Amino acid sequence: MSEHNSENNMILKKLEGVKMRFDEVSELITDPEVMSDMNRYVKLNKEYKDLQPIISTYEEYKQLLNNLESAKQVLETEQEEELREMAKDELEELNKKKEPLEERIKMLLVPKDPEDEKNAIVEIRAGAGGDEASIFAGDLYRMYVKFSEGKNWKVEVTDASEGTVGGFKEVVMKISGEKVYGTFKYESGVHRVQRVPQTETQGRVHTSAASVAVLPEAEEFDVELRDEDIRKDIFMSSGPGGQSVNTTYSAVRLTHIPSGIVVTCQDEKSQTKNLNKARTELRSRLYNLEYQKYLNEIASKRKTMVSTGDRSAKIRTYNFPQSRVTDHRINLTLYNLDSVMDGNIQQIIDQLQMAENAERLKETGLEA
């Protein structure tokens, strides 16, 4: 019994700590000095919203513990049988509610990745395997577009270099919607394909690969871009095979001088639109340099951390002869390859999220 009480106390202690922070944030967001600092105000406002569900659950939990205590007291002190029966029934009812509520609280207390809410920049690059790798990069692109369409997310290609027999040597896209990065981050890493290439007459199975990198899209106030740090080049957009898509100088290349990062955008016919897209992507890439340090730090603590900085890690194999998909991070194997390639990857992502939540729960010290 005392062991269970100590766990109650631990959950309560954590919740009381959150409540203190919530009260502090509530005061800060009404402070004129904080309100005048837009960057800080936006971050605090977001924290306030994120803490609200935990606080309402804390109130519910406190009420439940008080009711439990009252019912126990009635049982200990009351002589009248009818009242004792009522107290017994209430105790039974409250104990049934207690465990699910504690599980819900534990999940609410799991530290969230602050980037999960953001849009994502997704880049797919053909790896080893020549033409077949480019075709596979195209297959992954189609898989992600289908998946995004199913969620009503918006996909915009910002840059693409097509393969000689189809697919892409490289394709970069921005995906916008709700919690896009929190879903797509699990796709970062090397994807391996095993199949008989269309170009192969002998019918032998080849192995090729494509790498996927997913970055959270930085918002205006995340990174300050100074014009004096950026070199801008304007050139003509070129299509496959080098022919000109349009005869206006609308493509934009931005070079960030301090970091050496180069971003190209030639998707739009308007130079202004390309410039805006390129600035957004550049901001995200700069932000990602800092974010990467955070990823590397937590990756060392979590073996299932899938959005790690190690983009050379082989994360998934797509085996066509056996219609098999294997995610190596959680040893998950499915035999529905056609469905997966058609964009049905939510089942895999759900399993990865569960594995990551279990790891994060360990960090809180509240796991069962």
C-alpha cells in the first residue's frame, strides 16, 4: 500500500511542479515587459496552452484523491452499516478511475518535442544503386505525397533534380499542416529497397538505397536572417535534360555566407515566390544546425530515438519479392508492401511513436 502511495506522491509532486510553472507563465504573459518582446511572448503563450490540459487533469486527480481519503475516513469512523456500504461502493468506483487517470497523467507528463507542431522540409536523395536508386527515391516521394494527401496536408516541391530513367536524384519539399514534423521525423534515415530492377533482364534482385532527411520548418522568430549575410543569385529555371522551363530569370539561389549553406528554389514562375520559399528553407536549415545538437544529445539516451542526427542509419527495408517492409529500429515487419508504397505508413509511425513514448516515459521516472 505504501508503495502505491509513494507513487501517488511522485505523480503529485510532478504535477505540483507543473502547476507552479503554469502560475508563473500565467503571470508573465500579462507582464507588459514580456508582451513587448514578441519572441518571448509567443513562446510563453505556446507553453501556457501546452500546460493547460495537464493542469485540468491535475485538478481532476487532486479531487479524486480527496474523495478517496474521505471515503476511507467514513469506513474507519462510521458505525452505521448503510453509510459504510455507500463508502465501500464509492471507494471501489474511485479506485477503478484512479489507475486510468494516472496512466493519462503519465503520458501528459512525457516531455514533448517542442518542434513536433511544426511544418517539415523533407528531402529525398538517391543513394547507392544508380538509376534504380533514383526510381526508388521517386517511389518514396509518391508514398509521402499520398500519405500527406490522406491527412489533407499541403505538399510544395521547392527543388528537384530528375533521374535519367525516372524518379529523382534529389527532391526537396515543404509539407504544411498539423503536427507534420512530429509525424514525419520518423522517416529520417536510409531507406533500402530490394527488388528486380525494370532495367534488369536476368531477373536478379538488386539492393539500392535512398536517404531521407526531415527538418522542422523554422518560423520567423526562430532565426534572424540578416540580408548582409546572404548572397542572392538569380538564374533561369531548367527542366529535365537542361531545357529551359521558362525564359524568365525566376530561379533563386541563396548562399548564407557565415555557414556556407546554399538553398535553391526554382519551382515557381515568380522570382518573388521563389525568393520567399528559399528564405523559409534557409531559415529552417540554419535552425536545424542548433536543433541537431539537441537531437544528438537525446539520441544518446534513447535507443528508439528515430529522428536522430545520424542520417546514415539504415532505418527501413522494402523487399518487393516478399512484399515485406521491415523497420529496423523497432523490429517491426509487415507483409503489405503495396499498401505501404501507396502511402499507408501510419501503422508504422504509430508503432514508432509508441516506442518513443515508452522511452520518454522512462526519462520522467514515472514508468510503472
